Amino acid sequence: MQVFRGQFKIKEKVLALGSESDGNFSFYDGKKVYFSDSFGDLLDEDNFKKFTVAVNDFIAKNDAPNVVITDLHPLFRTTKWGKELAENYDAKFIQIQHHHAHVFSAVGDYCLGGRTSREVGPPQQFLGIACDGTGYGLDEKIWGGEVFRISNFQFPISNKNQIKIERIGKLEDQTLIGGELAIKEPVRMLISILSKCMEKSEVYSFVKEYYDKNELELLWNQWQEGFNCLETSSAGRVLDAVSVLLGFSPNERPYKHAPINLLEKNSGKPYEIEPVISSLSSRVPGSETERSLENCEKRFFNSSFQEVAQNDNLLELQTTELFKYLIQNLDKDKRRLAATVQIYLAKGLWEIILCHSGLDPEFIQKGLDSRSGSGMTIPVFFAGGMANNKIMSKYLSSKGVIVSKEIPRGDAGLSVGQLFYYLLSFRTIH
């Protein structure tokens, strides 16, 4: 159990129960933040029992919570149990979106590490990148490659207004054929991506090692009909599929992040490739979004923009284009291709930050807002399981993006993010 002191003056006792895949909890008692060790995958009965016993013992030795926080996913064991705890203690029950919590775990690390001070100025916003394998999104899709703008926020923490979070970018949605089964068998994800740009016979040539023609026919029809399929913007699932395509991973995931770890382990020097970013926004000439897109094309980078269906105010990093590139270059060094993919994702997400914010990259690197002329800091945070990826985190860190140093970057630090989201959103902190 780690204990952090903070200059907080909130009377509420807040319990955050984290995620399910890497169980942990955090507790705020008005003066300190307590952060537990990981209990592992809470789908394991023994792990879940140890987790619940530890939480109950902590409450018995300290104090009952006034607020209980869980993930947004309605079927997580932590969500169901957290609701029961809230009812038992007559506490408020709060659910926080998975990737919002990831970003705020990096913010919590930043604050608890003493890296905030009045000397850095009072910004009104920061930006966050959250990349992982799976998280229940606000649109009920599976998120996992997200960019957010968070406003009404200040360092030092002194904000009385509820924080506003805007999803400004994401990875292109791809399809999990068979839902969660596609996580265990990443070739299913590969089939759905290749099916966007190839005929069935061509797709078969890349997956025949894993499925025969009849099996592919079934999966192809399932993809076309959308039966038991889920859409996802997950960075983790894209990297899983790449790892299989390049021959580094078999069609299985024996442990969490296994295909991704093999991809990173076998990475060399990346090839040069420019990310392809599409606008999903309704663009009105002369609008702030239009000006940001113009800035992107003229000042900041050389990405190809494709105008697609008018939808939410989002920028989307295209991953189908990435797989087209891989297919066209499979005769090249596979290790270099592996690194190229990871850089593509990191670079594309960074360029979304530049596009949507309209900020000069040199000022972001220095932590300054070039538009205000006041020297305001504009922190950009990177969190989620993919923040442990050395290639991606190194690239983003070189741009001035902040990653956690003390709090785990993946689900093992999620409860801290839930806690800080609540503390910064719903109550005044001094």
C-alpha cells in the first residue's frame, strides 16, 4: 500500500475500485491518498476474494466511504460490487469512463509527484491520450485509442466547476469478429481489417495458416452481417493484428499484451511513413475546426486528410491505411515494419493533438499556449496500457507529453485516475 500526502481539504471519504483486468483500489480520507498493490485479474475467483477482503479490511481499519467509484462498464465485477458497497454504506455511487480515468491517473501521478506549483501558471485545459486494449465507451462501443480535451481545469488544483471532457480524436473503428473471442484469436481482427480493402480470396492468402476456407467463409459472413461483432478503436487490438501479420505472434493471447510485447521485442528502426487522418466533423468554413485543419495541413505536418461522413467533432487516425502499407511492403524487413506501426500510432495521435488544438508544437513542448501570449502551460498526458510501450512513449515524451512515473500507466493505476477525476470534477480542492 502506497500512501501519498496531499494538500486537500475535502471532508468526503472516497473509495475508487479501479478496473477488473488488473484489480486495485484507492482511498482518499481528506488528507492522504492510499493506493493498493495489484490483485491481478479479478475474473479469477481467488484474486477477487483477496481484493474484496482487502477493501473490507481497509474500510474496517480506517473509515467508511461517502463516495464509491467504479468503471463505467455495467458488467464488471467491481461495478456490481461497488454498487452494493455504496448501498451498504449509504454512499454516493459514481461510474467513470475507463479512458477518462486513465488520463486522470497520469494527472494524479503528476499532482502526487509534486510537479504542480503556482510557478507554472493556471491553465484552463489540458489534453490527454489514452491507449489500451479494451474500455467501455460512452457510445457503448469498445474504445482504446482516444484523444481528449479537458477544460475548466487548473494547476494548482483550485477548480470549482465540473470538468468538461471532449473526445477530439480516436483510432479508426475496426471490428472484433466474435466479440471478445477476437481478443483471444487476433487473426479475427486481422480478417476484419483486411476485408475492408481486399477480396475474400486475397484475405485467405494471409490467414490460411490459421483458418481453412470454410472457417474463413463463416468469419467473413459473420463480419458482413455484423453478427456478434463489436466495433473498437482499440490500439491494442490493432497491434495484436500486426504482430500476427508480421509473424511474431501466433493466433492466441496466452497472457495480457502477449502479441504486443512480441511486436515491441522484435522492433527495429522504423521506416518513414506519414499518418493518414480523417475528419469526422461537420466543417463550416471559417470555423475553429476548419482553421485547425488548415493549420495541420499547412504548418504542422504532411498527413493525408480524407473527408468522410459528417459525424461528431472528431479526427480519426486511419488504421486500414496502415495495413495497406504493410501488405504492400511485406517483403521488407519485418522488424522495421514492426517499429513503423508503433511510430505510426504515436505520431498520428500526436498530430491529432496539434490539429485539433491549433497549438504550435514548439510551445506544447515547452508547456506554453502560443495563442494566449501569457505563458500558460498546456500539459498533454499519455496513459493506458500502451503508455508502457517504449517506442510509443519515447516518441510522445520527446514531444513534451507527460507519462506517469509513480502510478502504473495501465489498469493497475486506474483507481487513482478514478479518484482524481472525482476530486477534480465534483469538489473544490485547495
